[in-house]
Amino acid sequence: MSKVILEVKELTTKYITRFKEDVYAVDHVSLKVEEGKSLGIAGESGCGKSTLALSLMGYYFAPLHYMSGEIIISGRNISGMNPDDVRKSVLGTEIAYIPQAAMNALNPTQKIIHFIEDVIKAHELYITKKDIYDRARKLFETLGLPAEVLQKYPVELSGGMKQRTVIATSVLLLPKVLIADEPSSALDVTSQKMVIKMLRRAMENGLIDSMIFITHELPLLKNVTDDIMVMYAGQIVEKGTAEETVFDPLHPYAKGLMGSIIVPEKGLRNAKLTSIPGVPPNLKNPPPGCRFAERCKFVRPECTTNSVGLRDVGGGRTYRCIIPEKELRESYAREMEKNAR
Amino acid sequence: MPDEKKLCLSGQGLTKVFGRGGQKTVAVDHVDFNFYESEVVSIVGESGSGKTTLAKMLLGLINSTEGDVYFQGKKRDIRSQKKKQEYWKNIQAIFQDPYSSYNIFNKIDAVLLDCIRMRGGGKLPQAKKVELMTQACSFVNLKFDELTNKYPFELSGGQMQRLMIARIFLLKPKILLADEPTSMIDACSRATILDMLMHLRNETGMTIIFITHDIGLAYYVSDSVYIMEHGKIVESGSADSVILYPSQAYTRRLINDVPKIHEAWDLSTV
């Protein structure tokens, strides 16, 4: 068993709205990321993916509030820390976060090297410009980016290059965990591929120890990450290896999500896309039972009343449903038969 | 079926040049196309390939430098504002960003009422208008009673895009131009939106033109596909022939760069 880099136990965080209502966007989430591994988080918009990412950093600002649970990065518990301490000793060195529009972080009036200088100087006060430049150049070389970029202004770079520059900067201080929140969704396919290639390179060269990759593009997750976690309404509903989750999902929601995959492959045109009817529940007062119950095809009367725990299937696979694995599979087989006719 | 297809929108040598003198940018370069009635067409290309410029020319939002657009076999005439408005009754668009597609000062009722007025239903009794709006909203799985008195920004992205389809449902244009309609919403709502558009096509027989960079989506929805590179159409044909048996290197690259499920993703090409 390899070293566990990030361990999260029953993390719960909430938003407090201006009407003083509590919205539990991350509800008892537990996860574990080992060294050299990457974890993908999938789910539709509003399911708490990005909130989970923000919560993992331990960097809480209103309206987001920490409630309970533990975040442990290589043995150090950072949950409940003061945001100021988090900024000084956790962000960048332990956890780095790439938001969706990371490229907007660049200052249009300054060269890229200034941006990098800022990052390094915030952590190392006494460092010469030459050292910074050397370090930045070395990093760019490792990641396969041209070193000329350092002397350019953001407007001179393409969107994909800007995104890659910012990602490169985020791994500058060798964080243990890199959280990438849809790092490639604003880019075209070729730039997306370059970003992914760079992230993989950062991992191979030991710049980062592990990665959490958040996206709703399942084909991308399948190709990038080792494990996939599916979130729904603030809870984890399924967790397993990428292969298993994509080809053999257990939870009805995950099943529906996998049915919405569109890829240019033979046979796609004949397959019918399954869309899940309805909308996720309002998290201000979530339903007492299964949160997916009202959209689920296989709903049972007890679903709406009993709260549902995670069911362990073995091999690190879990799913949140009251229906046992065997019965679920039978229902899926029946469903497929019906669709075929 | 193919031989009785009626031409809906076509173009010959359509060109758009931005700038002049030494700083010319040819955004769309002598493009020919034939879109047939009740066909779903996709125009696929990377960013900067001129897809959106072509779309704007089709909509009549910008003038073409050269070439003509033919609507239902006749040369399109949009020289005056009145004629343009007449033309827009036949062609409507859904844009990429649902958040900036609405007038933020108008409530949702106003948005939908505007569509009814545009179809000449301005003098209908109020009850009839409400019925029409409710019908349009239920077509896209929205509840009209929950939406009245709300502003567009109170909706989620997926809901806004669906409301956009409700508008199209009311307007019933001959052609719908969808410029990256699903790129800002997640995969799950994407299936819903696509289903709705296909349903709308089957019901009203409109031509849908998808402008997209997502080649998987183009393959899934369209009957024929046009691939654009640097303002030129490099490859066109039926979806199956273009996507499964691409003849151009550019098309092959586009398909290769998309992560797939059953095939391995080759990262060494970039």
C-alpha cells in the first residue's frame, strides 16, 4: 500500500445564504488519494464539485463555512485552520488549486515572469531575480513549455498557452495535491490535450504527488484519472476505478450520467442518449431519504424515507443505494432489453 | 428521401474579409454550402476557423464581402431593416452563452410574450397567450407558473438554454442556428437539450444548423457535417462518412484529439 497523501474524513461544509438559510453543499464526504494517483470527480452542475474543491483547501470565506470532518495532508490536519495560516502554510506548498478560468489570473500589464516572481516572493523573501528566472525556466522546460513565454505579456499568448502558464505556476512550489477544477473546459480539443499532457508530465516528474481532477466530461476523466468519484447533491454516490465507473456504473445516477456520454466513435449514432429527467433537489432542505429518489427509475417506497448509506462492494468500490448490487444489475439488464426492442 | 430534399439555405462563394490593405484577415474564404429542409447540419472547426463569422453572415448580422446567400432558392434580400426583420422570422439563433442571451431588464414573461408578438399573436386574449407560454415551457420541462415574475438571471444555465428553446418553439422558424448551444452546460443537461432540439425538429420540420467544436456532438446529432479550417470548408458529407472515414488530415486530427471511451487517447501527437 502506497503512501496516502490526502485523506478526508466526513467533511461537511455549508453555505449560509443572506436569508440565514443553511445549504449543505458538501455532505459527509470521505476520500483518499494515494501518492502518484489521481482522483476524478464527476457530477452535474450544482452538485457540489467545486465547493468540495474549495473546502478541501481549508480556505473558508463567507458564505462558505466549515462544519465538521477532517482534512489530513500527509499526516497534517488542516481542517478548521485560520484562513490566514492556510494561505501562508498550505496553499501552494501543500495544495494548489486551478480554478476554471485560471488564465484570467494573469495581469495584462505585466509580463509572465512578474507573475511568477510574485508567487515565489510570497513564500521566499530573499531570492534574487536571476534565481527566480532560472527556476521558472527549468520548470517550463520540464513541463514542455517554451521559455520565451516568460518574457511575454498575457495578450501575446493564446488561451491554451495562458492556461498552461498558470497551471505551471501553480505547481512551482511543488504542492502535494493539485486540485484542477475544469482546467480545460474553456479550451478547444487540441489545447485541452496539451493541458492534460502537461498535467501528466508534472505528475511523472514528481512536481506534484497526486491530483484531483474535477470535470463533467466523462470521456476526459476516463482517460486522465485512476479513480472516479461521482457526486450528487453534495454527497458521493459512487466511487471506483475509472474503468469500472464508466463501463459498469452501479448507482442509478451514475448509470444515467454514463448514458449521456458523446464521443465520435462508431455506434454512437445508434445509441440513444439517456437524459435524467428532473432537477437536483434544493439543498436548503434536502429530502430525508435518498436525494436521487425523485429522479430515479428504480425508486422504491422506502427510498424517500430512509436515509441511505454507502454500500461497499469490495475492491474500493462503494455506491449509495438501498438496492443490492445483484438486483441493480438485473434491473439494468431488463432496462437494456426494453430499450433494444 | 434524398432526391426529394428541398433546398432551404445555400451559399456560393461566401467570403468575409476583416480589415483592409496590409492587415487583411480572411475569416471566411469562398465557402459553398447547401442546407436542406428539416436536415440537421453541423459546422465543425476549431476556435478561429471562422465558424461564428459564417453564422453571423447566415443570420444577416454582418454583411458578406463577397458571395451570396440563397434562402429557399431565392437570393436573400436584407438591405433594409424591414426586410431583415422579415428574414429573421425564418431564421433564429441560440447562442453559446445563455447568460448574455437575454435582456437583463426583461422578465421571462416579457421574453416569451415578445415571441408571440413576433408571430403576429399580439392581439390574442391574455388567457390564450398564457396557454401558449405554458405550452412552450412544458415542452422544455420548465414550469411556467414558477417562472413568471422572475428575471432570466435567476435561472441556471441549463434552464436559460431551455428557455431559449421555448422561444424557438413559439417562434417556429424555418431555420434554427445553434452556435455552440451546449458548450457552457454540463454533459447531463446537454443530452436533455439535444433531445429537445431533435424533438423540435421532428415536430416542426425545421432545419437546424449546429456550429460546434465538439465533433462527438456533431456526429451524434447531424445528418451532414461540414469541417472548417482557416475559413475554408475542407471536408463535407454525411456524418458517417466524414467522422468514421475522414479523408483530410485536419479532420483526422480533430477526431484524434477528442478523448474517447473505448479507444486509448494518444497524447503524443501534441
